[in-house]
Amino acid sequence: MELTKEQQALLDGEKGETMAKVMQTLVRYGEVFGADKMVPVTNEYGHLVLSFGLTFLGPVFDLYQKLIDDGCLAGQKFTCDPRPYDPKVPQNPLQKAVAKAVFGKQKKYEAQLEKLGILNDDSYTCTCYLDEIGNTPKQGDVLSWAESSAVVYANSVLGARCNRNSGIIELFGSVAGYVPHFGLLTDEGRKADWIVELKTESLPDAQLLGSAIGMKVMEDVPYVKGLDRFLGNELDDKAKTYLKDFGAATASNGAVGLYHIDGLTPEAKEQGEALIKENAKVYVIDEAELQRVKDSYPCIWKNPDAKPQLCFLGCPHMTLEQLIDWTKKVEAGLREAGNEKVLVPTVFTSSMPVIKAFRQTEYAARLEKTGVVVSYICPLMYMDNPLCKTMNVITSSNKLRTYTSSRYYSNEEILNILTKEGK
Amino acid sequence: MLKTFQGRVIAPGKVTAEAVVTKNGFNTLASMQMMFIQPKTRCVDQSNPDLYNKILGGKALCLPQTIGSTTGGMFLFSAVESGKAPACLLFSKDIDSLAAAGAILSDVWSKNSMPVVDRLGDEFLDFVQDGDRISVKEDGTVMVLR
């Protein structure tokens, strides 16, 4: 790999041994993937995936303390994934005690993040790219981010350039100010290996479609045709919200870091089918294929007929439009069934800035009346508690389903369970 | 029966261990998220029938690639530093960015070693079975003894 004089000096220890090891890690990481050079990080803010003071991750916190002690702080402010704990989310006393033990390093870790460069106390969300949070890169920006759902959104919807970095590596990029140039940072790496032909009659659930594509293409880049029939050709709020959830499922059910939507996402609009590699494979998706994928999810509840104990919606965190839309849907569903409150304890998760904006609307009080709780928590981390892991949780998030024992239902099915059936 | 495969060294080291094999992508977070309460790291990813409930700690984990959350590399690094990791990772395909991060972070920053070799080829993963005796050399040679 060719390094500039400044980069070589960092590697040679000009700014100390710890910074040299940071640079050495980044260079070796790049060399594995044939990086030809290191390039500067160009967007304003970073984004970190590690938001939880998980007791077991002691080695990571020791490493971060070393960075702080040796003055290797991030050269840019950053946002961070959601917090793992919120007293508003239902937990029994035993679950609370275990959560405290599991996330025993939370306070200490948040203090480390303040020193390393977190933007502010409201910066804990996986949807850092939403306008309310303000970590929204421009097309062509080079990022040092982790969090698979944020990376795939930044690459695909915003046209920024970021690899699917691991936690720690993303902070190292913000500390050194450079990232290795390979993969999704290159023009060639952004070309599509797959053509996905969507043949459904209506718009599929975002997280089911994303799951099907993720499981098929794994880490490859798909070029999706036929989705703009339903989403249109402008990246309006509806389209962006859909793609947020769609992308999270492609990234967690597979390892997709970039997708193109024909006629909609920026690079597909500019370059069209020139983005598709020669001999790209084809994956046709119709209603039957989506049903096959949905039926393939194992139900890992001890008793599959058990009544749900908790419902999480908002993984990734909900947008303001989603909070308002779900408020209306839940109200209407309850009204039709003659019920006043949701029949399953339910938590909608969103970022603090979006929750604050939601509280300014009439819908916040209306949602509260239905019994739904709104929280900034990371549902995935809630379920990392061994006692919560065995709970019968339902969700329409395919990301949450993948990483936990929660059970996936479509948005429509969830609404029925919450408002009419209770199971 | 002894069969030898040659791969590319991502993190150098010598080790001998028993094989545990997955033909599916290895979801690091989903598989290893309970390691901190387990005496020996055991796979808790229900979506991976090849590995579910099997011991991973101290084993030669043979896999095509890792998939899933970008906490993956961090989990691997913590597992290595805490002595909870597999003895080595042996990839049939090109290593993915999350596993590579975990491998290199461990090699540069950890006191413990976890050799990692990739590009061992599809025939490696077709051949190797759970329980095979695996020896990894510094130059990326992997010997499978059955």
C-alpha cells in the first residue's frame, strides 16, 4: 500500500506508539482487501456501533481507555448506537437486576465516549442519518462508520462511501483521520453483482423483502428493479423510511453494505443499468418467494402457541412519520375491535431527537392513551439480558428476529395482534 | 487420513485443535452473544443448524465467512483477549471485513493469539468434519487429520 508522508509518519510513531498501532491496524486491515492507499475521512461526524457497557466487553473498554490516556481521541465528533437500558421499558425486578449486571460498565463507558468525542447526550441512535439527528453525509463523502443498518443506508440512500466496518475499526478511522481505500469506497466495488426483479402486485413489507434479498446475495451488491413502481422516483420521507427498514434487513439477514434501487437511489438514477456487472446473477421475487422466506424463519419459543409478552417495533429506530402512522393505525385498530388499550405490552423505539419532536405533536398523548410506551432503547440489547431472552417477544423487525429469540410478524399481523387478537 | 490445504495468513500462529464446521455464514454476534455467561463459548444462533449449541471455545472453527452485525470484530477481539475465542478461524473463502477486523485487532492489541487463515478453498470446507484434528502452521498450511 502506498502511504503519504504524513500517513507513514503516523505509522512510524511520530504521534506515539498507540497512534502507530491504530494506524498499523488500519493499514493491515486494508491490505487484506487489496487497498491501494489510505484516504481522508471527509464527512463531519463518525458513527460508532458500540453503545453498551456490556461487562464482558472489558477488553474493548481497556483499549478505549488506552486511547484516551495516550491522547488518541477522535478527530471528529461522532454519534453512537442506542442505549441498552431505559427504565420505561417493562422489566420485572429480577430482569432489572440482571440488566444492571450485564451492562455493568454502562456509566463508565459513556464517560469514555464523552472524552473520545460523542456529539451530545441525544446522539444515541442507530438512525443517526435522519434530519432530526443531523449526522447526514453528502453524496461522495468518505465515512468511518459502523452499524450495519446505518452503513447500508449511508451508502445506498445517501450515496456516501463507507465499508462495513467492524466496531473499534470505525473509531480508529476517526482517530487517525484515514480509512483504507477498498471495497465500497471504490467505483468498481459499488457495481451490482445481482439483479433483483421484484414481481409482486403490491409493496412488500420492507423487512421481509430485505431479508429475502440479504439471505440470497449475502455480501454482494444487488440492483433492485420494480420497487420504484411502489416507492416512486423521489427519495421522499415515505421512500426513505421504507429503505431504512429494507436495508437493515439486507444487512442483518445477509451482509449487504450497498444496494441500488432502479430509478430511485442516487447512483441508480445517475448511472442506471451501467451499475450492473456483466454476468450478474438474477433473483426473481414474487409473493410465493416472500412467503417461502417468511415460512423458513424458525420459531424458537418454547411454546409456539404462547401469548406474546412484549412487542417491539422500531429496529432500526422509527422515524417521526412512522410514530405518527403507527399511532393512527393502533387507534383505528382498537376502535374497530372495541378495545381501549393494546392487548400486548408494546414499545415503540426511536431516537431522542425524534421522540422530542413527536412529543410536540398531538399524537404523543393519543399514543400514550393506547398504552404503547415510546423509548430510546435498543431492543436488541434489551433482549441480550439472559432473562429477557426467554420472553415471548414479537416484532416486525427482521433484524431483531435475527439476533434474538423474538418472533417475526408482518406489520399487518402485528397490528391485529396488538389491537384485536392479543395472540 | 491426512489432507493438507494452503491458505493466506491473516493473523499468523501455530495451533492444534479439534474442528467444528459450519457451511453457513457464521453470525458472530448471534452465535457468541452469550459467551460471557457460559463456561465455554457455545453457539446460540438458532438460525445456524450446523453450529447451534455446539462448543466454539478452543475449537478450530471452519467456516465460509462471517455475517451479521458490525459488532462482530469487536466481539471476536474481546473473545480472544478473554480466552473465550475459538483456537483458530479457518475460512474457505476470502475473509469478510468484520472477521478481518477481529483477527487483526487481536493480533495487534491482544496478549493472546488466534491464528486466522482464509482462502482455503471450497474443497477444504467440503472435506473437513466436526471432530477432525486440525494443525495450523505459521505459513497458512492447514493439516486435517481424521
